Amino acid sequence: MAQPLHLQSLPAADPSTKIRLALLGKALCDALGGPVEFHPRFSFPFISRMQPNDNFGLPSGVWTDDTSMALALARSIATFDGGSGNNSRGGMDAADQLDAYYRWWQHGDLSATGHCFDIGNTISSALRLYQRALRAAGAVEDVGKGGLRRVGAALSTPAAKAEKRRKAAQAALPQIAHNLGGTMFGGNGSLMRVLPVGLAYWRADDSTVAEYARQSSVTTHPNVVCVEACVVWTQCIARVVRVAAAAATGGTAETMTKLDVLHHFASFPYTTPALRKALAADVALPAASERDPVVMETHYTTHHRLLRLVGKTLRASSSQPVAVEATPNDDAAVEARTLALLPQAAKLPSSGYVVDTLAAALYAFLATTTFEAGALLTANMGNDADTVAAVYGGLAGAWYGVEDKDRGSEADQGLFWSPRVREWCDALVRRDMIEKVAEELVVFAQRT
């Protein structure tokens, strides 16, 4: 780390900026990491630019299911109409979210390519349960790639169709909870999309955010580890937006540093042993130490596995232990300094297991000091790199995000808007779609 965590402060910005750049950051990192998904760490050339995704025969700059499902969740929150077909104020609704994911799966809604080209096993299982319920409810059902057919009673109005789909979703949700709650269903499919909950409900208290994060997860991932991972991550996102917004208006003396982010995860009251082992401090921080950031950081440097790993990785590297972003921007220097922070996969797995994904994304956030540096680090982790990068990108976009050029200090702009990030933005496919959904979420969050 180039700077101590307690000296890395959250850049102030209004909530609309944080929301837009969190979703954009998620998509950028997702598209950057997508081409090396399924590839073991250090088995591929260094990723620093958008590249074609040969896993699915896609051109460069295409984001994956991680971003599509986050956009589906964001649009559901922003536009949910109560099942009546009328305009309303939006909000959380598990049945509407399940239907939004189904439309992405079957029709390619909010896909960068217009179709679903990848889907996780647990999500597929959940959506097939919903599909079965749709048939039983007599709703419109897909026939392969060839269009639609009516099953059961005729659907004379859009409202009647919406009501049948809603009832089908409500029937499927208990089956999903029963069938997919076991320990073997611990994938990262709900964590990868949960970002919009924290962005939309940044004004809410921690208990409300926790409940909404839980609701978001159980539509496909009712496993308790998945739910708790969504809760701890979403509460962090909401606090980032809340503190940044207050700082932007000068309305509070509250500040936030990366040490506060680490403390949030290290001191969270986990109920699941897997998350506690991965993210809690080995030794609890003495209460008196919370008032002294230097003492607190020293404690975590010794007693938190992620900070210990940063130090060990740098010491084991032949590269100089300085961060990527503190040195010249040539490709060779960027590669060397990124790899200096990249542990062996056995030390920091980047698998599809939700605990691994959360820990790897948080490691990248703590080990680097700009959006670009963490994006490069996660994209080059391999394995489930697109998802680890997407999860990191949501938090990092919310943290570093400030208006480009027009507002904010030059130093703050550089934390997000590096020349390389601008190149990634130019190469991103369907950026307009991301911006449209982000604006919908901004409007919702402004009135919530």
C-alpha cells in the first residue's frame, strides 16, 4: 500500500454521481475481467485493455451476467409498479426482481448483446423453478428460440398477464428457498448483483439495508452465507454514498477512510463461520483503539488476514513495494506493480464461492489506491475474474467516483478518471444502456 488506510479518505460527491459511477465501474471491471474467466491465475497474458471474450465468442468491451443482473435489479427497484401496471414510486419486490431476471434469461433484457450468453447454475435452477410456476399459472411461456405461446387461459390485458406472472413468482419463491438453501449453493450470484440496493437506499438505516439485501439475495440464493455476504457488502456501499453525500453538502463532520471500510468488515457480527474466518479480525480490536486510527491500523496489520496478505505478497515479490498508481503509466511498469500485489491463488482464491469473491474484491480495494489499479488487480486474478472484478468495481466506483473534469479536485478526479479508464469507457459496449438504468436509479434514490 502506498498510503496507510487511515489517510485514504472518501472523495466527496453527490449521490447521483456515486450511483452512476458505481454502476459504470462495475460494468468496466466486469468487461475487463470477462475474457480471462475460467483461466487459472498467471496462465494468461497480462490484462490491461478491453479484449475479446473468446469464452463466449464476444467482441471486446462486452460485460457479462454480473452487470446484466445488477441492471435488472436496479430497474426493478426504480420502476416496480406494485403489479398493477400503473406508474408508481418503485421499491423492493422479490417477485418483480425474479421476473426481471427471467426476462434477461429468456429474452436478453439488459444484456449487452441482446441475449443471455452465460448464467450461473444456482440462478438457472431458481429461474427454472419460476418457469415451472409460470406454466402452472397459465402465463405466457417461451418456446425455445421461436417465440411465444399461450399456456392455459387467455391473457386479455397486460394487467392480467402481470398478475399471473406475479402469482407465479410468489409461488416459486418458497420452492427456491426450500431447494436452494443448502450449503452446496454458496455461489456469488446474488453478491455480484446486489450493488443497486445499497445505492438506492443509501439514506436508510443499517437494519433496513440489511433486510433489503436479504430480500435481494433470496430470490435465487437463500443460502445463509450468500445472504450475509450481501448484507455486509450492501451496508458498506450505503454508508459510502451517505458519507460522501454529506461531505459534498458540508452538512456533517463525519468522514470515512479505507480504514473505516476495513473496520466495518473486521468487526461485523457474523453469524456464519465461513465469513467470520475470512473477514473478521483474528483478535478483536480493543474498544479504546477505535479512537486512534494509527493504533487501529497497526492492530489490523497484524490481526487481519487481508492486510497481512498484502504485506507478505509485497515482501515476496522482487518488485519494489510501491503501488501501481504511484509510478509511470507505461504498460511494463503497470504490469510489474500489479503482479507485485497479486498473491498465489491458494492464498487468495478468486473462485465462484461467495466468500472467496468477497474477500478477493475487498483485498483489491484495500491493496490499491485508485480505481484503475484495483481493476487491473482483480481482472488479472483469473478464475471467476469477471465477478470478482465486478464486485470490486461497484465498491470502487462508489468510493472513487467524482464528476469528470467539471467538478471536484484534480487529485480526486485522478483517483477514478485515469487515461486508461477513459480508454476502457470508450471501448465499453452499450454504455448507453448502463447510463439509462443508472439514471432511473438516481431518480428513485432522490425521492426515497
